[in-house]
Amino acid sequence: MSEELRESLAVYFQRMLPLLVSIILVLMSFVPLNFDAANVLRPDVGLICVFFWMIHRPDVFNLFSVYFVGLVEDIVTSAPFGSNIFACLVMYLLVSNLAVYLNAKPFVVTWYGFALMALVTMFSRWLLVSVYYSQFLPLSLMMFSLLFTIALYPVVSLVNAFVQNALMKDEA
């Protein structure tokens, strides 16, 4: 294998790394566990990954990546098809318009920003799914899922930060 081909494959792999890590984390979040509460309340790892990569590396995590993460979540969940894609796209729109207020801020500010954007995103998905079923679904389940997602944000962002710092090189 020539050196140029090896370098171009390495660059391509590094550009695909945020998408691959996001898909792996989404799939890991749907591993069945032995207790009932974990199988009912799941954190929305896809939203966390979309938020993290859109804040820190929007150059490698584009609209295609956001759509693909939502598609994988839709395939794995039992929610109406398209609802997770919709949620990921709403998060993409929110982050792309409000990222200037969150760039180069302390982690706590970014976490609060994620909490607000996740609230808007999950509420809009709840509204879409409620319209799909022609009745308002219990809001409490969405709120518990939101709180669980916000609480798990530091763990998932730590994994993403490790991938970004250890495995990805800045393009200079």
C-alpha cells in the first residue's frame, strides 16, 4: 500500500470517527439490562453526541452525520419512524444557531446549554409523537428521560472528548 493511500485513508477514518463513535454509543445505550427501570428510561445518547460534536467539531460532524445518528436511533427504538431523526435535526438547528454562545465556555455553561436545548428538542419530539398517536402521551416519562439524559451528559461527553483529543488530529 502506498504512503499516499495510507495517509488519505487515515484522514478519512479520522473524519468519520465522530460518526462511528456516536453510532457505537447509541447502540451501546440500547443494550438490554437486567432491571426494568433501565429498559424503560433510556438516555438520549444520540442528542448528546449531536450536541457535543456540533459544538466542538462541526467541520467533521455535518448534517449527514446528524441524519445518520437519528436513523440508527430510529431503527433501534420502538418509537415512530422519523421521530429520532426529527429530534436530531432540531438539535442540529439549535446548536448551529446558538453555538457562538457556547464555544470556548466552561463545561458547566455548556452543560446548561445542553440542558436547555435538550428540553426544547425532547419536548418537540414528544409533541410530534403525541400528534402521531392522536393523544397526548404522559409528559412524566419524557421528563424523567430528559433528566436522565442531562445527568448522563458528562459521561458521554467525556468519552467523546477522549476520542477527540486522543484519536483525532487537528487539520492544520
